[in-house]
Amino acid sequence: MPIAVDIDVMLARRKMSVGELADRVGITPANLAVLKNGRAKAVRFATLAALCEVLECQPGDLLRWEAEDAAAD
């Protein structure tokens, strides 16, 4: 998938656990794991905004675009 998720990077920078982030954002740890591991098909803007508020970051700190490998076609 060309969108990479860097929630784990921000968690490490903030020295915060997945469980703590999930509690503070108001989502289940399982749903946060789906987002964190890049398996989500979509993310609500409200959830993204809550993640940014709790982690004190911008959306671009959590999501980035990566070119797909041409050899994968």
C-alpha cells in the first residue's frame, strides 16, 4: 500500500503505549492496532484529529505516501 502509517514512531517519541493512546483517543486497542499496522482501509478525520491532538503532531507525522515498487506489478 502506498500510504505508510507512522503511529508507532510517534508513540516511541512520546513514550506512550498503544493502550494509553487508545484510551486517550477513545478507540479500542484492536482498532488502533489495525491503523498502526497499516491494515485499515480508511480513517475518520475525527479519529485522525484526535490522534494528532493526543500525540501533539500533524497528520503528515502519522501518514506518508510511498511510491509503489514497479517490480511488484
